[in-house]
Amino acid sequence: MPPIFRKILMVLSPFCLGVAGGIWAQAFLLPYLAWTAPFEDWKFIQQWNSRTTIIREVQEIVVTEAQALERTIERVQKVSVRVQSTKGKTILEGSGFIVTSDGLILTLADLVPEGFRAQVELEGEEKPREALVLKRDGKRNLALLKIEEGNLPTTSFADALPIKLGTGVFLVGKTKDNGSLATVVNQGIVKSQSPNTITTTIFEEPFFNGSPLFNREGRVLGLTTIDKEGRVAATPFSLLRSFAGF
């Protein structure tokens, strides 16, 4: 071995042994002494034992079911719109929801009969917009409207049927309150279902007909119809997609 390497080795050897000894003492010797009498009474052992070493700071964030639902509602409430149609002194009012960002809207055919002037009111706007009725299906009570607009908020349809009984759902309807557009939310669970109807435990005012029904993830499950007793049912999203051409 060349002399220069011997000198380097002589210098580094004590340093490496000191580092190894320190690691061994920190990991094994001091913990042993801290739990062994009479060493545990030594002052420097007590000082070492009282030190606090933060290895990793952990923050736990708890999101309750109610908070998660509030966030979902806040995210999708602008998808719901107010639908109004008029003919002479006759006024029909209900809701619908935005299907595409360029202005396609689904609602009930009962809310926009032939010969009526259809209008749609969006959240955040003062005046309603004129709406063109692209098509109606009286048998399924569905209508597809179109307004001239872009970059509208949307959400997705649910994935698949059948929906599990007991699934948490909520509706978001729009109405007028002292001249201003107001949002109404109600929640319940899926009570029963068939290929053409989702029945819920929700009861609501009949003028919220056409409100979109969402699951807890904010996906559209159906379009609601409300009977005279206030029972809320919905046309399943599979039929809505077929009617809208998706």
C-alpha cells in the first residue's frame, strides 16, 4: 500500500470508529442504561431520557359525513336551474338541470307544454333566458331544452343500475323567493326502484318538480316528479341519457 494511503487510513480510522461508537451508544447503550438500575438515576441518563425527538409530524383531518355532503351540494347546486313556461295568464314553474356546458337542459315535459313560452333561470343571473324546446316525450314526461350559452357548470350521471336500496340521495330545486332565485335542498334514501322509477323517502313541495336527484358523490341519479302528497320519485338516469342522446 502506498505511504499516502496509509496516512489517510490512519487519520480516518479513529474518526470512523468514533462515529460507529456514537451510533451504537445512541441506539443500544443509552436506552439500556436508561432502563437499568442504578444507571437510570445518573443525571446525564435522566437528561437523555427526557429528551423528545420528533420523528414525523402527523396531522389528522376528520371530515364528517355532513361536511362532505355540504361540499357536494355546494359543488352541484349551480347545475340545477329554474324552469318557467307561460301561456296567457297560465304560469308553470319547476326545475331542471344542465346536461352540457353549451346549454342543453333536461326537465319535465309537463313544465313546458306545447304552445307555452319556455324560460330558464340560472343561478347568479337576474333575468331568465329564453329556451327552445328541442323535443318532448309525453309518455316518459321528459323534455330537452336549449339555451344560448357556453361554459355552463355540469356534473356527470351515475355509473350503473340498479342503485342499492338505502343509498343516500338529495335533490336540488330552484324557486323564486321575494323575487330572487332561491335554492332548496332535501335529502333521503332510495326506498325502492324499478326500470322506470326510483322511489325515495323524500317529501317536498310539488312546485319543485323537475329537480335533479343526486347521489352523495354529486352524480345525477334521476329527474324528480313530485305527487300531490309530496312524495318524491325520479326517472332513472339511464332513461335520461337515452332521451338526451348520450
